[in-house]
Amino acid sequence: MKSKVLVVEDYEDTREFMKFLLQDYGFDVAEATNGFEAVEAVKRQVPDLILMDISMPGMDGLTAARKIREQSNGSRTPAIIAITAYGEAARKKALEAGCDGSLSKPINFEDLEPVLARYLSK
């Protein structure tokens, strides 16, 4: 069975690039354009990994990560990797919000590959 990755990104070009990359490597990909959609998507079907932009309109990625962790009530929760262009301060806030790690924008596969291997290896 394919691992499922939820890509949460408000910029369509970036989201489509990440989707293409992940599908090319055999992952099942779901998409959300903001934190509200991400929280709802996880309620419907828990992915194996969430790649979460932290700066989005409406509900940002940090708030969404907190809500996803809160709604789990001890059940299985996916790894959440923050995606940010804001450097070390944003990474620290992401970890405090419940993210498991972070990646810098722009995303490239050399940075993404070890994350996929760590969190999606079966």
C-alpha cells in the first residue's frame, strides 16, 4: 500500500510541484490550501506524513499543527514537517507547535528525500 502524504500549501505552483515530485516517487498525495483544510483532511483520513507550510492566510500551519495534535486524543498522528522560508526562528516555533521537523523553501528533493525515508519507511 502506498504511503499517503498531505501537502498543505497556499501557493498553487509550489503545491503542484510538491505533488508532482511525491507522485513521481510513488506516494499517494492529498492537498490542502490552508490550515482549516488540513485539519479537516486529517479528520477524514489520517495521512502518513504532512508537509505543512507555516505561513498561510486564514489558519497558519503552526495553528493547524497544534489542532491536529489536539484532535488526535492519543490515536495515531502523522509526522508533521513544517515548510518555511523564515529560517531558524520559524523552525523553533514549528517544533514548539508540535511539528516533528522542518524544511526550508524552496523545497528540493535532496532535502526532502531523507525526510521521506525517515517518516515513511516501512
